[in-house]
Amino acid sequence: MLHTLAVLVENNPGVLARVAGLFSRRGFNIDSLAVGRTDNPAISRMTIVVEGDERTLEQVTKQLHKLVDVIKINDITKEPHVERELVLIKVQADRAARLEVMQIAGVFRAKIVDCGPKTLTVEATGTEDKINALEEALRPYTIKELMRTGKIAMLRGARYTTVK
């Protein structure tokens, strides 16, 4: 099972390396990891997606709590939350294929963000399923490059995962 963890950390050099090293040393696999500053520049927020059972999740959480820079950990997997990924997909698109690629992008509410002589670059945000479906729809046009951010997630409603 995939678990989504919202982890608040002090925004210090080397924090990402320590977290990634912890997972590596313990043999835990990170399915997705996204990091960014919060509204407080001293705090960063990590969204970590890790695969494993409840025992694995417990071990991951215990190990993360041992790191000095970790402020708070929330498993939001079973909580109501909003999640998104960002993808950039560069596809081969000559004059004949451009309209078709643009129509596919429109169906997925994606945007064309770059137009080269022989390529189009599509940007989209959405759930993992939506991004996977867009990728499959564009595959016949020959994907030249693809970059996904991984999941970011936030609790719905009035609940917060930040330090107040």
C-alpha cells in the first residue's frame, strides 16, 4: 500500500540528503518525494509517498522523528486531502500532428507551454490517474522528454499540517 506523509522540516542545508539517506540506509523505497518552502521561510514541507504495510510505515515514522530537523509528521493517506502532480511532456509534433496534440491537451485541460519546429511541450496538473492517462494519450506521437514532479498533497478543510 502507498502511504502519503506530510513532513514539516527546518529549512536547513542537508535536510533532504539526511531524509533520503535515512530511507536508503533502512531499505525503504520512496515512491515520490516533493519538497518546498512553506509560508514560513524557516520551514519546508515534504510530501513523501512510501510503499509498505503498517509496520513499514511505523518504522519510517520512528526513524524520521529521530532526525533533528524534523518538526512534524502526518500520515494523510486515509484523511480527506487534495493531491496533485505536475508533468511536462515534450512530444514530436510536425504540422500535421499539432492540431491533434493540442486537442488531446484540451481534453485534459493541459496547456501548450512551448512550441518548437518539430515538437510541442504540454504542461498538466492533476491526480496520478489523470497524468497517466494524458501520458498514454500522447504516447502515439512519440514522447521525446517527460518530467513529473511526484505527488504533493494537503489536507482538506480547516485541518492543517503546518505548525501554528
